[in-house]
Amino acid sequence: MSRGSGAGYDRHITIFSPEGRLFQVEYAFKAVKAAGITSIGVRGKDSVCVVTQKKVPDKLLDQSSVSHLFPVTKYLGLLATGITADSRSLVTQARNEAAEFRFQYGYEMPADILAKWIADKSQVYTQHAYMRPLGVVAMVLGIDEERGPLLYKCDPAGHFYGHKATSAGVKEQEAINFLEKKMKENPAFTYDETVQTAISALQSVLQEDFKATEIEVGVVRADNPIFRSLETEEIEEHLTAISERD
Amino acid sequence: MGDSQYSFSLTTFSPSGKLVQIEHALTAVGSGQTSLGIKASNGVVIATEKKLPSILVDEASVQKIQHLTPNIGTVYSGMGPDFRVLVRKSRKQAEQYLRLYKEPIPVTQLVRETATVMQEFTQSGGVRPFGVSLLVAGYDDKGPQLYQVDPSGSYFSWKASAMGKNVSNAKTFLEKRYTEDMELDDAIHTAILTLKEGFEGEISSKNIEIGKIGADKIFRVLTPAEIDDYLAEVE
């Protein structure tokens, strides 16, 4: 029978290390980066946009089935960065929870409540030995009736914050540095500016210009709060606008 | 609780009689952001640093000081996600007490029940201790009270206490400044000065949080504007 507490098992299950750290949680963060993609989210004055890389590793794969952008309800979107299988599991549970919320309380689940639910579930995995933390960073976006556009990020440790802009994945830190500069003066981006800031941030940190088929873009807007994934043509328009601007 | 494969405790005694997981949990608390509390003659104040990982984080979306009941509030040092779990459980316990006895739960009772939960997680199968210490501030029929609860589940009543990174400097400062007949406003000023002692960078209403409860028995988190007023008075 295996035992914990300092006998070297602090790396295998989520118990404390002598420095008070949870190694399994830290390793879960590394697993998010190991997936090899970077994602960005930006909140504007009346819209939220999330962008992620669309890497299709094999030409024989059906491109349309490769996606990290999931509608949770008609009005809430979730961008999952990390282990694909863990993401699917999380999204399935989130969809269930959002539907039950709507049934129980009679109104749509707000983005921040969903983010809190995801984060609380992640916390359970950091405290109970029988389940490992999920290797997923989830960005939840939606338009709230009272508070306007919302962008929340939830991580394997169970933290969640509202963000003006954020990033996850391989180039997370570089992207955050880029976005901090852009958002310093608290600009109030229009819809187009929001989308183009997000896409150009991704292009800048990955140092490559994308084709419309190489990225996925998801948006919610105050004048159209339904969460949707942009079509290739729309992405093309934004990419053109960005290159003409520079 | 948990899978049957883990129906043994992960927190076990070392040969020297120590519970090492609890000690590691305390280390996690000690590397958390500083928080403190002061009991005045007519109320209690609790305060904490609120340092966020990036300026991109919307600080209005984060509130570290939480209500447990209308007349009891709490703050933590350590792991935020663990704190949320304890807040939820404590709120439920307070509500169950109210439903059963038709009276608000006394502060000592709520503290005891929360501490029991924390102790259970040091002995139950397949779980680790909570990585937080709590400061619980309340005002009931017995007057203003301040309690600190540790990951082990032990709790004490304090006149003033601090936790987290800057605990030793903060406690030394509090020992010098504390007086038995301090009033709530003085306590708030002292709390701000104590936080300022070990603060890295410029203290402002955006990177600290203050909660208070007075003889009106209503626990309130101060707005940034109110914190600005107190900061100006302290200068």
C-alpha cells in the first residue's frame, strides 16, 4: 500500500511538498504548455474576442473536427487550451451545469458564475488524491446584462480572475507582456479593434503571419450576444485590415 | 470521501511525532500575501494585500475579503481556491444554524465548525489539509471578536494578528501599536500602517482590501474611495 507525506509521493498526488507547494498542480500547468498552442483573449468596450492557433497535425484529419472553441450555451463560449481530452470532459460538464442552472434559476448562467464553478471543480482535484488536476486552462466569455462584456480565465490550480486581456499556452508570458503594453491606458476597444488586437497579439508573439485557416476566432458582442466562431471570410477581412494598418 | 483506493489518511505521523503535511500547509500559508486583523473596543477590522498577477486582471472581479453572515466576515493568507471552499461550507453551516434556531450563529460557533472542517481534512482519507489560515471578524452579543484558524484546525481568539509573508514584522508592529481602548477608526489606521510596513511598491486603494464591522453589527468591505480617504489621513 502506498503512503504519502514526505516519502516522495508529493510529486505523484496532490499533497504538499516541504516548501508548501503542490507539484501535481505545477505539472498540470506544464501539461497545458506541452499542448503546443497559444491562445489570447481580449475584452473591449462592448465585445470579447478569443483567438487560438488551429494546428492540424495530419493532412488526413478532418479539419472541421479540430477545434478548441466550444459553445457552452448560446451565449457563453469556452476556449480550452491544453490536453484535448481533458478539455472535452470539462466542456461536457460545463454544458450540463449551465443547462441545469438555466432550468433551476430561470435565467442564463453568467460567465463569471460558470468560471467560478469550473474553478471550484478544479480546486477539488487539487485537494483530493483520487483525481488528478485537469491539464486545461479555460477562458470563459460572455455578455452580462448588467456588467457588459466579461472574460474570465480558470486554471488547474482553481484560480479564476476577470481579465481585460489575457493569454494561455506556450507563449503565455510573452503575450501578456505584449497585451499589458496595449491595455496600459485602459483603451475602450470597438469590436473591430478588439478582434484585431487579439489576432495581432498572437501574430506578434508567435512571429508569424497567419492564414485564415490557421486560427480560430470566437466572439460575443453586446449588439449580438450569441457566442459564435468567425467564418474564414470574416477572419480574412480582419487579417487584411491588420496588414494594411501596419 | 474519495475513492476507496484512498481510504487511508495522507496526513500521517512522522517518527518524531510531527504531522508533516500540516507543517507544509503552514509553509504554504507563510508564502501567501500578508493579511491582518485588529479588534478594537467597538469593532473589528481585517485587511489584506491584494497583489494581482498582472495589470490585465480586472481588480474589480477579485474580492479577497468575504462575508460569511451579515455580521461575520473573513480574510485569508495562502491558497485562494482552498479559501473559496471554506467560505462556501461556512456560509452553509451558518445558514443551517439560522434555519434551525431562528437566530444568527454566534461567532465562536461558526469558527468552531469551520475549524472542524479543516481538521477533518487532516485526518480523512485521500485528501490534503487546506493551504489557508483564516482571520474571522465578527460582532455578536458577546461584542467584537477576532479569531484565527490554522490549517490544522486549531483556532484562537486574538486582539490583533497577522499572517502570510510579512507575519513577523507585522506582529511586532502590532504589538507596539495595540492598545486595549483603541477605537475602530484608530484600528483601521493602524491596520493600514501595518500593511505599509512590509509593502513592496506603492500602497493604494487598488492593491489592498479592508473590511470592518462596528457596533451596528454589519460587516462591510470598504470601497476604494473610502480606502483612499483613510490612506490620505494616514499620510
